[in-house]
Amino acid sequence: MDFAEEKERQLEEIRATGKMVAPDGTTVAHYIDDYLEYIQNGRTLQRSALFIYKSLKARFGKIRIEKLSKHHLSAFIEDRKREGVQGVTIAGDLSMLSSVLRHCSETRYLNIDPDLADMSRKSIKTEHKLRIKSREVECVPTQSELDAIISQYDGRKRQEIDMPTIIEFALATSMRQSEICRLEIEDLNHEAKTVLIRQRKHPTEKEYNDETVPLLPKAWAIVERVVAGRISGFIFPYNPKSVSTSYTRARQTAGIKRPTRFHDIRHKAISDFFAMGLNVPQVALMSGHKDWQTLKRYTHVKPSDVHVAHGALSDKMEDTKSINENMSVMAAQIAELLAISGK
């Protein structure tokens, strides 16, 4: 059967049943490639997403698309479990495979089960006894821990990365180390005191977004000090992985037992923004989060913080009340003087 006859057969089958049998020789790998080509029209996937699709091709690629079964996916979950992979990561892999299967069913009209990967993902917790909900991060560094870590860099010669400044900047901005190390001098706006973060990670979609964010006074002062007359290039020309590794080594050398990571500075910074009195939309602009449900994982507000905030608000209200009372007295006095001068 030639190409034209095969296409006509497929169209007739779709008209009759709404679905068609996958063409001979087409595999899971074929349709992963087809899906990627379909969705990347006008958008760029993150390298991490492309890596996962590559891994899925290596695992399932030779299987004919209509032969993919629950048994294949269950074996995949168990293999990943033995490798020590967390349930939330496995669920993410299956979610991406589910997107491919839905594409096959809804866009290519293949007669397959589009819910196969979703059903296997739901079995991770019940049948495979793995957590599929990410744990709340509790290793937010304290200021004393950060001071101890920073002190490990004192007096070091031939220090390639200015880690104290990087840590200070992360606290002032809540940026990830990958974002910090991608900032370019040309993207600074000296009048507005902002910087463009290129290819910023989107919290829910596997794509990049450019986003302009404000640099508060402390962060702007750091940038001015670091740039020091340069007009182009990276503000912090370091490898993000090296930054993370250096932080971890300094933490260990400082004798800090809690496994806080460089990324956890971001949690502290966001909590500090709320303590300053910034609202949710303002903090979301700084951190790059798109909704409160995602952002709240990074907040670590204590009961004492609420008391402090309430006290500050009460003081402000008392000050406002006092100012209003003084203004009323002054207005009355001015009116009395005007009345006297008019006599």
C-alpha cells in the first residue's frame, strides 16, 4: 500500500470511528518526537524537560505505541524506586508521558488509552507506596548560620567566587543561583533600578520567560559595587553549580549540621520580604512565582512575626491618629487667627 492509499485508509477509519490504528512501525519514540515538534512551535522547552523526554525515549522508545501497557509503566515505577528516585519525580515523568499519549489520542486520533500514564501516576502512592507530594522545605538558614558560612571565606586567597557577595545578593533578591549567574550588565536599568532576568524558570510550565524585576536599595548597591565601571558581560560571571558546591562545602566546614542548600536562601529572602511588609503580588514579582499556592511553600512566617507586624501596624495607626488630631488643632488655630486678623 503506497503513502496516498495509507492516508486515505486512515481518513476513512477516522470518519467511521473517530480513531485510527497507529501506522505500522510507529513507536513511542516516534510519537515523543512528533509531540515535541508539535508543541515547540513558537516556544522553547527547558533543557530539563528535553532531558526527561530523552530518558522516556530510552526507556519506552522501541515499544509500539498501541502496545504500551500498565505493566510497562508499573515496571518503570519500580525500577525508578530501586534507583532511589522520589515519588514526586516519578510522577512528573509520567505526567510528561501522559501529555504525549493525549497528543496521540486527541491530535493524531490514535486508538490508544490516553489515560494510561495518568492512571499509573495515581498508583504510585497506593500500589508502590511512594510519596507523590513534595515535602515542605524546613532547612531555611538562620542569619547566624549564614554568618558562620560567610566567615569561612574570610582571608581566603585566590578565591575565584565572591561567595559573601553572592549570598548577600541572594538574600536581597530571592533569585536562584542560576538566575544570579545569568544577569547581564546590559540588562540593568539605572533609572528604574531594575534588571531583566532572561529565561526565568516558569513555576508551572516547561518553558522560559524573560522578566524585569526591581532591585531594592541593598541589591542595587551590591550591583553598583560589583559592576564597578564595566559596561558589558555578566554581573556575576560564575558557574551556578560551582556556587552551590562552594556554599555546601562552607556549610560543612562551619560545622552546621542542618543540610541547608544555597537554594534555601531563597526561602529566607521571601520570608524576609513579607516581614518587611511587602504584599503577595509584590513578593511574587521579586521571586517569579505566579500564584499564592506556589509561593506559600517558600514562606516561613512564625507566630512572633505576626505579633511584630501587628505591632508595627498599630504604631502606624496611632501615629496617623496623632497626626490627624494635631492637624485638627492646627486648623482650628489657623481659623481663629484668620478670624482675629479679619476683625
